[in-house]
Amino acid sequence: MSDPYYPIFWAIDQVLNLFLIILFVRIILSWLFAFQVVNPRHPLAWQVNTVTTRITDPVMRPIQRMLPPVGGMDLSPFVILIVIYVLQMYLWQLYVAIR
């Protein structure tokens, strides 16, 4: 591709995809901890939880403050998923528009 904008849009899209993967890992790991499938004191589980929490918390905290838990369930990851999917959709629409 000779388009100079494509690598920029592709990189932004890949960063958003990576964040989505990390968010999914955090969600699944929290469910595994809640249902006692995985021991949170296991060193690998603890390390993965620590890393995913440090990466996702700066994005989740403001949403958690605005959106209280519903039925004891935190809905902020689902809001973030929707926002990221919408961002990706508009990102590629913008790419097509400026190309």
C-alpha cells in the first residue's frame, strides 16, 4: 500500500484490539476468581490479574464512578467494549473519508 495514512490507522486499531484482549482476560479472570475456579493466590493468576488491572483501571475507574454496579455486577467493562467498537468503526470510516 502506498497510502501514508494506513499504517497510522492500522496501529491505532491494533492498540485498541490489544486493549480489548486485555480487558477480556481481566473479565474472564475475575469470573474465574468469583466462581473459585482459579485460586487468586496462585502466583501466575495473581501476576496476570495485577497486570490486567494496572492496564485497564485508568480507563475503567471514571466509568465505575459514573455507573454504579447493577445487581452487584460491574458494567463498566461492557461500556468500554461498546465504546472501543464504536471508536474502531469511526476510525475506519474516517480513514475511508480521507483516503
